[in-house]
Amino acid sequence: MVDYLTNWKAQIRRGYLELCILMLIQKYERIYGFDLLEKLKEIDLEMKEGTLYPLLNRMTTDKVLKAVWETENVKGHPRKFYSLTKEGIKLLHEMKNEYIRMNDIFEKIAK
Amino acid sequence: MPHEPKLEQYLANLDKALGQIPVSDRADIITEIKSHILESVERNPDQGLDQTLAALGEPETVANRYLLERGLRPGRPTKSPMVKWLTIGFLGTLGMILLFLIILVWKFSPIIKVDEKNDRVTILGGLIDVNGNAGTVRVGETFSENDDAEIFDGAKDLAGTNLNSIYMAFRNGKLNVFPAVDTQLRWSCKARGEKDKSFLLDEGNKIILNFAEKSDVKCDLHIPAGVTFVVEGTNGKLNFEYPHFRIDVRLTNGDITFIPAKDKKYKFDTNIVNGKIGGLDSSSAEDALLVKFSLTNGNISGL
């Protein structure tokens, strides 16, 4: 039973995490990986760095996100800042609607 | 942290594991992960590099996530260095043992050869050669003849004694063991070594024929009924004819022939490491005489 729940959690979390990450990026407009990890931690949606970076990488390849290396105004090493592309903003809008629709269904059943 | 070897090694391993991804993308990934590590160490100085790397996970695991996200087949998860070295060490040792065994078999094969016709046992490719017909035993290069052997003959009447076992100890030799027709224990031996009386020890309930200090022993023994005859030897050829006594033989190399008495039953307890056993009929009857043969290399045959 524990395995079943773990498996289910992993499945539902995957899509949910992507939605939350995109929402966070939209909220802060531009954010780099380490900072995003911290923000996720703050809202109790912890994620392993070894999982986040590959996900951001894929979202960039899929043109949902765009990434810019920035060395100005930061001391030391360069940082890779992520922001939503136009397509990304459209996609996030659709994703939010889908989530709201799903949540409505949940509420209807739970009533 | 300009050139931290651990960090460089981690990034090098990550780069290697990302192999399938185009080089410019790989460089981007490496730079981002490096940036993350530096930022983490900078923000949590007490945490240290080791913990930061541990939190990231093995470079191969991280690389596999990148590959999976791109729909590429991840590489095989590589073993941790500890497991890798243990495996190498284990296989290396196994290889050396195998090589040693091959040399052993090659140099000393056949391990044992029994020539029934000529009454001869050759052990370890001729390193030890027990020649029953000639009554000689050769170990290594030293070859000995029984020409200058001493004679040890004697008898002891066991009637009225509480003697229950007879021990015979030797290094190399041949024994013919017969049943005594009366209560007399008789021995008729030839052996090389000092002629003295110390070979015979009477300990009340047991008699010890100690030929361990002599070589090329050749004995005819007559054992009375009812006792246990114990033999301990290194290399030897033993013939038992119609025994009506219990037997306990512990031999390293050799050949044992057993001719059962028609009116006796025997319960055999045999243990042989290299060689074969044949022709022994074990009985579970209560009056069966216990016969124990323990042999490392050689043959046991019943007639």
C-alpha cells in the first residue's frame, strides 16, 4: 500500500510541480536555479536540485522558458536566469485553467 | 574556490555521463551546475563542498535525469568507486587462485594414478611413488630401497588383557593386515630407521606400533578378533583380508584394498576427497563391524 501511495504521489506531483515552477517564475519574472530551489523550500514544495535543473533544461529546450546568463550586478560566478517565453505564458494560462477545472471536479465530488 | 579538485572531478564525471548530449548544451549544463555548487557553498559555508555534492547526487544520476528529460536512453548506473575496486580486487584474487591451480594441475597431473596390475600408486604426477611390488616409496627425488632395511618382528598375547585397540602409525609404507587365528597380535615388519624398541608402546588398554620415525615400512600384521585397529599414515598401500575386528584408517595418500570375511558383516564409514570408492557392501546389522576409511587422495576398493 505504501508503494502504491508513493507511486501515485510521484505521478500527481510531477505535473503539479511543473505548474508551480512556471507560476513561481512568472511571479518573480526572472529567477535563477538556486533561488528557485529556495522559494520552493519556503512554500514546502521541496525539490531535489538534481531534479530541478534537468527539468528547467528541458523546459528551455521546449521553448517554454528562456534562459540568460548574467554576470553583471552579481559578484563572483555567473548565474543562469530563467523567464517565461510568450509561448510559456500562453501555456501556463492553459495549465492553470486545466488545474482549476480539475479542482472544481474534485470539489464537486467531495461535496 | 578557484580549482577545487573534488569539484573538478565531479564536473568531469558529469560531463562524461552526459555524453549523448551535444557539446554546447553539455557546457551549458556543466556551467549551471558549477554555478549552483559555488552559490550553495557560498551561502552555507558550514555545509561544505562534500555535502553540497552529496545533495546533488552522483554525477551519473544527475546526468541520467537530463537524458531522460530529453527522451534519451540513460547510461547504465555506474557503480560506486568502492564497489568498483572491490570487484576488481575480487576478480584479481580469483584470477590468481585460478592461475595457481592451473600450474598445480599442469605440473603435478595426474593428481593420482593407481596401477592395480603393478601394485603401484603415483601421486601428484610422480612426486610420491608408492611401489607395492618392490616395497619402495619414493618422495620427490629421493629413492629408497628396502635392501638395508631393519627387521622388526614380534608378538603379544592379548588374552587376559583389557586391551581394546591397536594403533599403527607410519609415514610411507605398505601394510598387509590379516586376522589372527588366536589371541596373539603378531607383526612382521621391515623398515628403514634406527633399530630400537621404542616403536612398541604398551599403554594398557592400547598398543601403539609407532613407525612414524621410520621410512619405507612394509608390514604383515595379524590382528586378533574384537579389537579396533587404527592406522594413521601419510602415504601408503593397505590390504585388509577377512578382518574380524573394527578398523579406523586415516591416510593422506594411498590405496586401500578390502577383502571381507564371508561370515562377517561390516558397516562402512568412508570419506575420500580425491579418488573413488567401489565394491564395499555396508550392512546396518547390529553385529556389523565398524570400518572407517578416511582418505584425502586415492582409492578404496572392495573385492
